[in-house]
Amino acid sequence: MEFWTIFLRTVLIYFVVFLMLRIMGKREIGKLSLFDLVISIMIAEIAVFVLEDAHKPLADGLIPMGTLVLIQIIIAYITLKSRRIRLLFEGKPSVLIENGSLNREEMKKQRYNLDDLLLQLRQNKVLNVSDVEFAILESTGKLSIIEKDRENGKAGNEPEEFPGKVRLEGLPLPLIMDGRVQDDHLEQIGKTRFWLKNELQALQVFDFKEVFFCSIDHRGKLFVDRKK
């Protein structure tokens, strides 16, 4: 009798966990931030806790698991509305290589050693650090690599010359996110809010808050996505 009890509880918990992951959304499958990882581990531990003892009430596991799913949904909704809170929970990307040069301070801050970096480069079929325009350590732990154009040292078409510190070759730079102007990015390309406002007005956008996302590419072209 106990065999069938454990069997049925296992099947039930499987479908419960499957349903909860579906409720939490595809982002849980596509990537795992630190927050997502904690939630996933806790759900797995609670599932095992329920299966270990066939005499424990299922509610002892289902209620905590449901609570975790509810927390995840609430936090996901809040972070969707606020970039500041999103950065608090998920962190921000770190640039480890810029224009073929290693950012040693950032590597040290992220405790990312040279062996790890070279391994990631090889896995992306990049053998030379100097061939990398940008290597960005995402909040999920994945390393995103943007290579230089090997023929002429440029990624794509001829970039616009910006007086700032950043060469926009192959890496669109966000200027507005969730209706908030990214002043540090404007400063990096040597532009001001006044310049951005004029550019948006030419596109029939008259308020920063109307913009959900705005970026500039290496040609100096703006991409603008308005809020619905």
C-alpha cells in the first residue's frame, strides 16, 4: 500500500512542479538569475521533502511551493515596472572586455579569473582577446561576446564618431529604459538630454515617459519603442 502511496505522490508532485514552472513563465526556462535560482532550488527541496516521508500531509509541501510561486510572480511583476528594483534582484551586466582590452578591475570584482574567461571565449570560437569588441558578463552568468569585423577592424558599417568614451561598434546602447533616461550612457557618447529630446521630437515623440525603450546603434541611428 505504501508503494502505491509513494508512486501516486511522486506523480502528483511532478505535475505540480511542472504546473508551477509553467505559471512562473518561460523566463525561468530560458535563463536563471540569482533570484530565479533560489526559487527553483527551494521548490525542488520542498518537493523532495514531501516525497521522503509518505506520512507527511501533502499540504506541508504544496502550501510552501505555492507561496514561492506567488512570491516569484509578484516580484516579476514589480521588476517589470521598475528597472531600479530589477537591478536590485537580478544585478546588472559587467563589461569584461572592451575594444580588445581586459577590464581587470571588473573581473576582480566579479571574481572571474582569466582561465574562466579564456574558456568562455574558446567555447564561442574566439581565440584572441584582441578580436573581441565587447565581452559582457550577463546577470545570468552567461558571457555575451561581440567580435570586431576581422576584415577592417569594425563591426558593421562605418560608425558615427562620438566624442565620448564608448565606440558604438556592434553594440546598441540603451538611452531610455522604462521611460527613464540613462544619463550615464548619454554622457558616454558625449550627448545631452536636450539632444535626445530633439531627436525624439523629429520622430514625433514629445515626452521621455512615452518611450518604453530607446537605443542608439553604431551608425548613430535611434531605435524607439513607445509605451502602449
